[in-house]
Amino acid sequence: MCVLASGEAQAFDMFTVGAQWVCGYFGTSSSTPTEGTDTVYIESNALVDGVECLRVMRKLDNGGEPHFLTYLRKEGEKIWFMNNLDTKEWSLLYDFGLQPEESTTVSTISFPTSSSSRPWEMDVRCIGVEKDSNNPDVERMNIELSRESWGNDTEEGSWLKGIGSTAGLIGNVDFDLTGLTKWLISASTPADGVVYLREAAGVSEVSGDSVRDDSAYDMLGRKIEKPVAGQMYIQGGKLKIER
């Protein structure tokens, strides 16, 4: 973890082995609403065509096995992902070094399985940087999204510096998907523990080692009496799995 000057927020470096992002989702596009959690985590270091990178896995809470998602690599405050396993091409996922009024172009993560697939590109402009209101150790980058095909239309969202999007690591520009709502519940590293915890119904925010509530909550923020075996839950600001 890199500590900034006194009085400023801390820049967390989530991009290390063992880091994980837990995202909630709620879908209304079908007759039966769906909801659950989506966990993305860095499984190991990797070397691909001589490039040092990180192997990223994903697991949904539907009982399926974890599956490989992509490779990530860091260049300063920029995070790149391998957008195609055949061609070994890389695309920009985040640039946490953007200053207000600076812009860049990022791409979205899909499943890079063929040389014909191309990532979806989006223009991003930083419109301000502030401390996250519920996680004072986290810097929130407010961004504006645009795309040539949108004309003059724009959309706004937020990135958490060194962590990812408020819609989850792989949801770098997914702030208003039709029929699907996504939100980052928590982000944690082996060294720092939980570095970001989203305020949800009944869930108290924590920073560092401070604990305000010892109740147990599921990943959608609902209070539970007793976790069941295999269930992931939040208690005392920590992500836990009942054994």
C-alpha cells in the first residue's frame, strides 16, 4: 500500500496475488429477477510471452467452478488486460493517474477466446477526485463516459483509485446496464484486509481496523442470524466464509 502526503487519502494497490473484488448484481430483464454475488480474484503471477502479469479468475455464486477470466499487467497507475488470448493483445482497463479534465480511452473485459473478438472501447474523462464519503482512506475519481456513436450523450460513474470501478473490477464502465445493476460490495488484499466496503442496508462502514458493528450480513447487505456452511458474509468489516 502506498501512503500519500499527510491529509490525503491512501492509494491502495489491489493488483497483487490474493486480492479479490466481490460484486453484487440484481437483474430485472427476465420475468424472474435474479440476484447474487460475483467474485473476481487474482490467483497467481504469470509470464505470458515474456510479459510479467497476473492471472485473474472469476466465480459466480451459482455453484459453478471458478473460471479463468483474463491476464492483467500494471504500468505505473495504468492497468492493462489481455483482450485476446490468440493474438496476445493488451487493452487499457484503468488509468488511475488521470487528473481533472484529462481523458483517455479504455476497453471492457469480455471473454478473449478468438482472434476475431474485439474489446468495446469507451472514452473516459476525469471530472474530479475526492475522498470516498464512507471510506476516507479511498480516493474516488469521478468520470464522464462518452462514445462516438452516442453523439453528445454522456454518462457518469466513479473509479476508486488503485482498486477499480464502483461497479466492480471488470465493470470499469458498467454504470447503467439495461436490466442489470452491479455494485462493488468489497475489495480486499492479503496485506491490508478489506480496503473498501460499500455501505449497504444495515452494514456499517469500516476503515482500517475500526469496527462499528459485529452483526453478520450477507453480500447484499441483509442481516443474517447464523451463516451456513460455504456462505460468504461480512462481519466486523471483514469478509468471511463459513466453514
